[in-house]
Amino acid sequence: MAGKLYLIPTPVGNLEDITLRALRLLREVDFILAEDTRTSNILLKHYDIHKPLKSHHKFNEHGTSKSVADSINAGHSVALISDAGTPGISDPGFMLVRECLQRGVEVECLPGPTAFVPALINSGLPCDRFVFEGFLPQKKGRQTRLASLRDEQRTMVFYESPYRLVKTLEQFTEIFGPDRPVCVCREISKIHEESVRGTLTEVLSHFREREPKGEIVIVLGGTSGKNRKEPQKGDREEREEREEKK
């Protein structure tokens, strides 16, 4: 194979959710970049794929992107995979793609799994127009980001940790109002897949009673005249100050 970077989506749950083309390329490339080699080895062993694995994650991508681009320029073919889903979507990938494109290195991204697409479609909320927010800032800037979305009319999609889900739903209730429609999808394409739909109040109550586990996608309805919550003067400043102290 000629020197090229392939971005290859991997299953977010069921190991069968991978394309034949993805499997062929993983067998043909010279080496594979993996977010976590231990996680990726499970997939590769399942499909009897034996290729050199190198780590490429958010803590080292600044340093490895240039050396990988050098390898591709020298004629090596490389596949980038993340722990689950499509590289670059809330996962490492952007810096390497940018480095390769700046050097004139050919880049190809395969279509395939990403968690927010099935969550969005399965939510029952409008999916003709939507905005993907990924992970919100954990502290600094979080309230500002949420306040900027208060009047967003499109359906909004967020990724969240199960450990922060209840707190996030509480913040959503405060910012967007208790009656805003929402769907929380967890463990997509896994045995215990679940979608909990309702108002923010109803879904928050559900997860207060049942500890959330697994990978989480939150799909939140956009604003309309009947569910718009007007901010109170000084609310945002007070919330941000509280968040900074945590």
C-alpha cells in the first residue's frame, strides 16, 4: 500500500458493528495507531488481526503526530483507531489529520460507527437539524457554554460521564427549564442498552433513583416559545462563581 492515513471507525459496543472494508484495511496497513492498545487488542484479536500497535492519545498526540506524518511520507500506510467510534469525534485525530494535510499527505476517513448518531435518531426528537456539543467543560466555562445554548432551536447532543450525569441534568433543568424534552441513551449497541425519554424533570428523577452506568449520550430538545426559560438577572454570574470554587 502507498503511504496514506486511514481513519477507521471501530464498534461502540457490539464487535460486529464494523465494516468489511475496515477489517481489510486493518490487515493491510503497516501499523495501527490506537488510543488504548489494551482496548484495541480485544477487537484485533477477535478478528485475528496481527499488526504493530502504537499509542496515540490525547496526552501524546502533540508529539507523535509529526513522527507519524514522517512515516507516511516515507511510504508507510497507517490506520488510526480510537477505543470506540470514529477518530476525531471527542477522541484524538484532529491534530494528526491537520499535520498530514499540511504536509500534503493523503488522508481517508471511512464511514462507520459513532455513538451520537443512533442516540439522536432513537431519541424521537427532531434530527433534521441538530448541534453536536460533545463533552461540556467540566468547570471553567461550563455555565457560559450552557447559557449560550439556552435559545438554541436545534436538537442538541452531548456526551457525558455516568458519574456526572445527574449533576448535568440538574444544570440542564436550571438552564433550560424542567419541561424541556430529553433522551438519555446509555450503553449503545451493548447488552444493557437503554434509552430514557421524557422531560428533564422525569429523566432526572429516573437517574436519581437508578445509578447510571456505561457510556452516556444526552439528546436535548431545542427551544420553542412554550419551553423557553428566561434567565434571571445575575444567575449566570453566580453559577459560574460557584463552579469556579468547586
